[in-house]
Amino acid sequence: MNPQITNLAIMLIMMQVSRRLDMEDPTIVLYVRIAYGTSVALAWTIYQLARSKIVKTNDLTTLKYVAPANAMAGESEGKLQVTTVRDYDLKELDSAIKSIYTGLAMMGFMHLYMKYTNPLLMQSISPIKSALEHNEVKIHLFGKPAAGDLKRPFKAPSMFGGFGASPEAKTDKKSIEEAETAGHGGVKSE
Amino acid sequence: MSFLEPIVKLSNAVNSINEKYMALTYQEQSDLTIFGRLRYYNWTFEAWALGAVALVYATYLFGTRVNKSRASQLFQALAKGFEDLAFAKIGFSTNTAKNELFVAENNNTWFTSFVTGRACIESITVRAHLLARFNPMSILMEKVLGLFFSSLVADALDEFVEVTIVPNGVYVTSSAADLPKETNASANVVSKFKFISSIVNKGDMTKAREDNYFLSLTHTSESEKLPFEYVFMSESNQLSSIFEHYGGPEFKQLLSRCAHFLSYVAFTDLPEEKPVTDKLWERSQQPRCIIKTKMVTGSVDLASLNELIKAVVNIFDSASQEYAQNPAKAFVTNDMLRKSANLRSQELAKIAKVMKQAERDLLQEKKQDQEREKRRDLRSKMSGEEQDRLEQKMREKRERRQRNRQKVRM
């Protein structure tokens, strides 16, 4: 099943659970904190395990693709990325680890400053679920082959199938060759 | 506001330090001698403030000195290599008899050294960039900011060494030999280095291509001729073999030893920064070899860097000798150079096209501005009735156009 749909389902279930809990009770708050903390710690450990496996494997096979243009950065054309499998995997994992830190900061603000406990409960499953569903974890910890959906560069997941999906990276020979000698390098920002 | 509470508390705490002194009346203060006032006043806050200033100054001294000592280690090691290569002038002249081996700029974050005076090589420029260790807070801020907004952070956190070796095409058979009489000959030899061929570390491929215009014109290819940590980035596959041809198998071993600090070795004549006009294109072409590495420390790595510089100088020596004595034997053939020249003319044509388009846009904009100005002038000279009539006419014209457009669509 699409991970984003299951995320939504879990969120709805957790909302119902949180309505049945007394969030004013310090014991329940403590258990919710422990659940959230454990989930985040486990997710972080899973990513670190995958990271150490990537570093140990040290796959320096060259990976070329044309990343889709970033409209937010004012780009009109895709950018050629020439990297190695190792660096690509580490980049993907680092962004996942970064999202854990961002989540922690958000939850810290909501719970410690705004004194909400509900978001903590609702977010106590998704970090570990995201970690287990991460492509790098599937490849490096579960030993799945890097083919099909797990072929690098990974496709951005979309909630409604093809509709609304972000543009994919181009990996065909023609696009790569065109981007490779386009001379887009050395443009100094003002 | 609640978020200002800690600041208010701190400010109150600071003020309360001298509550006793401030509570003194004017008469009581006047009765105290200067020494008495100094003793009565609580100097804790001032002591902390002075301590903070001293800490900032100590950090500044420490940071600048660490950078200078690292740079000294680097440039002294390189100077030995330059002496082995028999350069006549190493470093910069000063008012005193002693030469300055390198110059430091921007609070000891940028260092530059220069050597010249040798056959086949016009000059070698070494530039090193080190972290601003004198300001740890800015390093921390940049790192934290870079974690979340990588595009916003400048490259101030990169520590690197860049060695640029420029050939002069003057080949002499021995140190006592006369310089060649033909002045064109050396220019002819230098023109044979107008190509792009480079070896790039796999860990720096995207960044090297993004930062260097000349690398963004090349194909990336893996090869068994290289250690597995590197790829070739060359204009054509034939040109990639220049390293093996002149450097021999030892060059591959040397590259392996340098893998943990070397970013790229590139022969090029095109600039790092993309030229935007044809004049800039003409001005920025210079055949050279660039060696870019991470900051190198430690005697083993410095020795490897020296060997790498010597190997590149040796490539220039061997190639210049071939062009001067036996051009038919030279590795880079006229056919390869013709292909390179083709690429350059195509790139120049691209630049000219962009320039023309920009000029056209500018002209169009100017024309529109003039027309707008003309219309405004005309309207200001008209009476109220005439203005109304003109507006009516314009409105009708707009409506007619809109109707016609709708008809075409239908």
C-alpha cells in the first residue's frame, strides 16, 4: 500500500486514540513521551545502521542523472548530477536524518512550549515507519536489490499515483549527454 | 511578552548587582572618596564583560596563529619541491633582503605564493583557503545554517589548496643553453595546450563541474587506467590518455596515494568562471594545469602533493620538448586540437547568441519606453475633449482586437 495513505490512516487512528486518553494525567504524558522518544531513537538507530553499511560497502560506481529543475531556485533547466552510489545513498540518508531533527524541533516546540501532548502521540509511530520504509534501509538493511522502484535515482513518492507527482530525474543517454556538455558550470552568483 | 521573560530577568539580575550602590543618596556618594567609591561599587558585571572581550581577543589570536602555522608548513614543504624543480624565483620580494614565501590576506584565511623563472613553466601560483578559526561563532552559525539551507551558505567553510601551473613553451636543452631565438615558437608550443583533460576525484564530481565552467564542457568516464577513486573528465576520450602517456604507470600510483586529499588535476585553457561576453571569452583563455586539493597537512601528504606538482611539471616539460624538437611524435595531434577548436567556436557562438538576444531585449524595452513617453507627451498637449476622444478611440480599438481574437479562437 502507498506509504502516504497508510500514514494518513495511522494519523486518523492515533487521533481517535488520543481522544480517549486523558492528556492532563502526568503518568499518561510520561508514557507518551517515552513512546515518542523511543520511536525517534529507533528510527535514528536504523538510519545510522544503514549509514554505516553504506560507508562499509563504499560503492564508488558513477551515477549520472539530470535532476528536475528547481522552480523555487529559479531554475528553468534540469541540473546534471554526477555522483557515486555511495554519495547518493549518504545524501538520501542524511536528508532523512535531518527530517528527524526537524521533527524533534517541531515536537519540542509544540510539546514543551505550547504544552500540546496530542501531536507527540500522533507522531510516535511515523518516524519508525518512515525509517523502515526508506529505500536506503530496504536496500542496505533488508538486502533488497536496487532495481525497479529501488533503482537509483529514486522516484519521489506520490499520494495519488502518477497524478500530482513531482517531475522525475532523467536517466536516458540523450538527456545526460546534452546536459553533460551544456557548459552550465562556473556561473558565479552575484 | 513571555518569550522576553528570560531577558528581562537577566537585565534585572544585572541591575540588582549594584542596588546597594545605586541606593546611596547624592550626599552619601559625595562623602565617599574615589577609592571608597571604587571599593563600594560591585565590579562583577564589568569583570565578566572584560573577560568576554579578552576571550574574543584570545580566540582571534589563536585562530589566526593556527592558520598561519598551517600555511607555513604547507608553503615551506612546497618551497622545497620548487627548489628541486630549479625555479629561479620563489616567493615575493620585500624591502628587506629576505624573500617573503607567501602573503596572507583576510585575517589569515587566504594565502598565496608564487614561483617563476624556469624553462617550460612561466609560473606556479599556489593559493590556500583556510577556515576563519578566529571567529568560531561564525563557523558554527554557517554550519547550522548549512544543515538546513545549504544553498544560502557561501563556500567559507571549504579549506582547499589550488596550484595553477602555467606553461611558457620555452624549451632549452640545458641550464646553460641560450633561449630560443624564434619568439613565435614558444607561443606555438603554448597553443598546443589548448584542450581540456582532467582527472577528478569521484567524491567531488558534481561540485567540480558546478564550480568550473571548463569541466562542465567535458564527458565523465570511468577507466581502468585510473585508480577506482577517480574519473576522467575530458573533451574527448583520446585526450584522457595524456596523463598515462607522459606520467607513466607511476602517475596512477601517485594518484592512489593522493586519493584522500586530491579533488582534481585539470589541463585546460578555458576559465573557471563562465564568460558572458565574447570579450571576456577572449581575455580569459590561458593554457594551464590546475591541481585542487583539500588542505594538506602532514609530511607524507605534503610529499605526495609535491610529487604531484613535479609530475605535472614533468608533463609540461616532456610535451614542450616534443613540440620543440619532434612535433610529429607529440601526443596531442593536430586532429585533437582541431576538435578542441571546434568546441570552442561552438561555445563562442552560444555566447554571441545569448549576447545578441540580450541586446535585442534591451532595444525592445527602450523602444517601448520611448513610445510610452511619446504617447504621454501627446496626451499632455491635448485639450480635455481631445483626450476623451482619443481614449474612446483606443477603447474601441482594444475591443475590436478582443473580438477578432475571440473569432479566431471559435
